[in-house]
Amino acid sequence: QVHPVESGGGLVQAGGSLRLSCAASGGTFSGYSMGWFRQAPGKEREFVVCITWSSSSTRTADSVKGRFTISRDNTKNTVYLQMNSLKPEDTAVYYCAAAPAPSWYIPTTRDEYNYWGQGTQVTVSS
């Protein structure tokens, strides 16, 4: 098993940037595709971005394309989410998740992810 632990959330003004980190606790992310999801109050948890375990491919939701970038450092068992040009509608709890998958496969649905972090709050003020 692997336990993702998120950090880096906080309060930022619109137009600002944040970088979230997701570290592996009690295991390794090796062999897992990694994804970020978010859930705003009263809304369903939605896919944001994901990356294959080899970093060969990523997929990004249209709502954040061009603003959010995922990366990973397998030597540090850490995944990052760089968020730029933040908007108030980006306000949500952000979750890191791990999915066992072939090196070429990019999972984008919640059901494909086995392990979830507890989330970190991101609040963007207008």
C-alpha cells in the first residue's frame, strides 16, 4: 500500500500561484500513475491532472489547461502540482491519488485510483 500525503495548500489572491506537493508515506509511488483531483463545496470531486509513473505522459482537465502543471520526482517519491494564474473558481480541497497502471496508461476517473490523501485546502480570493 501507499499513502499519499498532500501539503502546500493555503490562501492566495487571484492571479497568484501555489505549488502543492504529495509525498508517499509508508510506501513508494513507483509503478503508480498519480493524479490530482479537487472538490469544491457542494460539488462532486473532479479530475484535475494526472501523470504516468514514467512521466512520459500527462493529461489535464480543460478547466486548468495552460495554468496547472503536474510533475513527479520518483527519487523523492513526490508528486507536484504547480498552479499558476489562480482563479476564485479554483477554490477547493485538492486530493492526491495513486493508481496502479501500466507505464503508458493515464487514468482520469476516480474509480481507477486506489489510494487517496486526506486533501489540502486551496482558497483563491478575488
